[in-house]
Amino acid sequence: MNSKRKYFLIALGVVLLDQSSKLVVKLNMDLHQEIRLLGDFFKIHFIENPGAAFGVTIANLFSLVGGEMSEWTGKMILSIFSILAVCAIAVVLYRMANHKSALPLFIALILGGALGNIIDRTFYGIWFESINAYEGGLLHGRVVDMFYFDLWKGFVPHWVPLLGGKPMALWPIFNIADAAITIGIVVILLFQGRFFKKHDEKITSSTSDPKPTIQPSPIEPPTESPSSETDSNSGSER
């Protein structure tokens, strides 16, 4: 199979798994409903994220510098930026697909995860507008999260920007897309030296060991046969 096609199929697989799990939760659970799978340790807890990581929105960030921005505008900016980021990751994957390491695999995970969350932000505001009245229109959907490891939770100190004074779990509620993105980024950061070293070593070995060429054998001058030499001597004697 073509390497480029293989990695884009992996990204597509992440999208399908992610969207399948989100649709099951969204269509069968109420917001903030939870199902305990391993007691209090691991639950399916349905929430929706209106912003980026940890629920931070563009409007929140803009307010830090003294500006004002409506949530509607901030959501639009975040969605457009996310779409552009996914396009950039797809270009990177296309160009790195022949890399002589596992690097393209983890880029494919990041692409699939980013695309999975983009679908929520871009289309859920249309698909589920009749179900959730707070969602409205293209590029204004919310990302569905559901996996919750309840390791610890408490209040964030008030001096923490944007998040201060809010209850927060030590391990945030996430989805399959978030997991794929996190795994891809962490592995690339941890093993980037090994990935590129392995790639460079394979390129060097392929260029330093060229295929042997067949050298033509030297042409030797013809030698006279003994019989002809004898005939010439006998002729001279006569």
C-alpha cells in the first residue's frame, strides 16, 4: 500500500472511532450524566467543551489583555484557526509520509484527533441545534468529552489566570481525539532525536554504499600460436 495512503487511512480510523463514541454519548446521555465503569476511578461523564483545552475560550484570552470580544466571535475565530491548523498538519503528513521512522504514524494520530474535534466545532452546531438550544450554526458547535479518570479534584487557586476559583480534576475529561493528539505530541517530543537520527542513518547508508559497477576487463594483445611461429621459422630456413 502506498505509504501516504496508509497514514491518511490511520488518521481516518481515528476520526471514525472518535465520532462513533461521541455520537453514542450525545444521542443516549444527558449533559453531565455519568456511567461508572470502575467505581469512582473511571467513568463515562458527558460534558461539552465550548473552547479549547480546559474550556479556555478566545474571548477569555482576549480579556486578559484588556480587550472585549463576544463568545460568538471568539468561537468563530477558534473554529477557523483549528481548520487551518488541520490543513497544515495534513500537508506535513503528506510530505513526511516517506520518513524512514515511525514519525508519520504519530503525525497521523495528531491529524486524526484534530480532525475529530474540528467536526464537533464545525458541524455539531447544525446537526444538534434542535437538541441543544445553546448550540447554533456553522462553526459554533461544542466538543464532546466523556472519559473521566477521577484521580483528584479540587479548586484551582484564584491567582491562576482564566481557571482560578473553578473546580477542576487532576486529569481532565477527554475523548478519543484528545487521546490521539496527546499520544502523538508526547511521543514526538520524547523521541524526536531518535526519529530523525534513524532517518538520517538510513539515508547515509543508502548513499555511502552505491551499487558495484562492473569494470570492463582489459583487452590483451593477440599472441601468435606456436604453430604459426614454427611455420615462419621453417620458411626462413628454406
